[in-house]
Amino acid sequence: MSKTLMSYMDKAMTGLRDLGLVPDASDEAPITALLNQITELDPERVVLIARTLSQASLFNEVVREQVSQMQYGERYEDIAQQFNSIRDDAKAMVDQVSDGKIDTFERLGNVWMKATRGDIATRFDTIKSTYLEVAKDTQDQIEREHSILQAYQDFRGALKESEILALEVLETAEVRLKERQSALEEASNIVAADKGEDAAERARLELARDEKLRALQEEDQRYQISKDLADNLTVGYNTSEVVMARLLQTTTAKRRVYAQSISFFGTNETVLTALSASFTGLFGLHESTETLNTMKEGIEQSLETLSDIGMKVQEAALKAGYGPTVRAQAVQKLVDSVIAYQENSREIIEEMRVLATTNSDEIRTLVEQGKRRLAKLADHSADLVPLAA
């Protein structure tokens, strides 16, 4: 029994260890302390169960960690976005051509498109590289899941062996529990049958009964631990069997999808390349067509502009070359301005002379009044009597 169990367990852990998934050391499983309480029931079997469950804790931790590191669920959106951008840019190209001209906003949009999203060939390369990344990660997931399932197939054998051992330990616990119950019943009957008046003897009988009761309680606790262990191993084995069956189904489906994906890409990569070349060619054709149209439009507009502006410039040149140099009206205006200045200046001079004389007289009068007031103040100050002799 022990050899079979250890063979299953060693094989399961070896599978994970070969992948480098098993850490060098791990903490003791909490259940080990609980199993120590029932070791005396069957030391060999309990030790084997403890080792299995300790390794089970490590096994489950490794599996959870590996599952959490799997990459999935997002990169297909990147592929969809790249395809959408290619189609959207192609539609935008058609819309630009439909009105027969490309305005400044559309030109800036084309420059921004190429700067931010890249050209068509680059985007098709991005789709291919993203697909290859997903395929690589999918293959890694399949290999990991296969290794986990293989290890679990061996581990479940050890788990089943532990269930068998736990049921055998439970049988031992039941026998010992019944023995303790019988011993307590016998001790209780002796106490009940004692009719003597010897208090010390009766106390000894009661002590013996109490010890049997304590032994029964301890045995009942060991029995309950053994029962929980057997029941939970049964539940764990059967439940995990169903869950792992679901994982096996998932892995099988994933392997099928992966195979189909590889087959599809391997046989249709030429289509992807053709799409890249076709879309790139369309955008190149669009650029060439618009370049030609722009050249035609530019030359036509230049000819029209030359026709309009050339006539005006030439007429202006004729007028300048054959017309008068200085217009008489300009000279007349200058003469009128000089005469008007002379007339106005005489009036202003006479007016300012009178104003200057009037202003000087006012100033002289104001100053004289000020002097008289100061002199008057001086006379009054001489008449003042000092406060102290």
C-alpha cells in the first residue's frame, strides 16, 4: 500500500519538477498539525496520509500559479483593430476621391494616419506578429495544461490511496471509540452499583469513571478528525475528478483550435500577403492619381491666374510708361498749402503778441499785490507785545 501511494506521488511531483514548477522549499501544510492528533491510531497510515496531503497543498499551489500566468483574452482585439483601421482608411480614400478634390483637412488626416497607424504593409505585419504571439502562448498553455493533467492523473492515484488509508484509520478509530464507550459504561455501572459507606472507595470509583469519560472524549475527538479526513478525501477525490475532466475537455478543445489556427495560417498566409500588396497598391494608386490630378489642377489654375493678373499688370505698366510724371493737381495743392500757411501765420503772430503783453501785465500786478500784503503783515507783527519781559 505505502509503496503504491509513494509511487503515485513521486511520479506526480516529478512531472511538475521536470517543468521547473516545484519550489525548493515550502511551508508545512496546516493539516499536518491536525493529523498529529490521530497518529497514535495508526502511525504508518497517518504519516502516509500527511505526506500526501502536504504534497497536495504544494501541487495545488503550483497549478494555481501556472494557471494565473497564462496569457489570454485580449490580443485578438488588436488584430481586429488593425483590420478595421485598414478598411476604414480604404473607405476614407474612396470618400476623398468622391468629391473630386482633397482639402487641407483631408491631407492632414492622411499624414496623421500614416504617422500614427503606419502604412498598410506595416499593419499587416503587425497582424501576423500578433497572431504568431497568440499561437506561441496557446501552445505553451496546451503543454502546461497537458503536464498538469498528466501529473494530476498520477496525483489522483495517491489521493485515492490516501482515501483508502483514511477509511482504514476511521475503522480503527471506531473500534477504539466503542472500547472507550464500553469502558465508561462499565465504570459508570460500578459507581451506580456501589452501596457501601466507604467514601474513599467511592471517590476512587468515581475517579476511575471520570478518567474513562476523559479518555472517551479524547477518543471521540480523534474519531471525529478521522471521520472528517475520510469524508473530505472522498469528496475531494470525486469533485476534483469532475473539475479536472472539465479541464481536460478545455485542453482538448484548445488543442483542436490551435491545430486549426496553425493550419489556417499556414495555408492562408498567401492571402494575407496578397491583401497587404493589394491594399498597399490601392493606396499607391490613390496617391499617384491624386498627384496627377493635383498637377493638372495646378497648371490650369496657374494659367488662369496668369491670364487675369498678366492683363492687369501690363495695363498698369502702359499707364506708368506713357502717362504724366507729376500731376498738376498735386502742385496746385502744395501752392495752396504754402499760401494758407503764410496767411494763418500772420494772424497767429498778432494774436500771440497781444496775449503775451496781457499775460506779463497780469503777472506784474499779482506780484505787486503780494508784496503789499507781506509789508502789511510785517507792520502788524511789530505791534505785538512779547509774553515774557
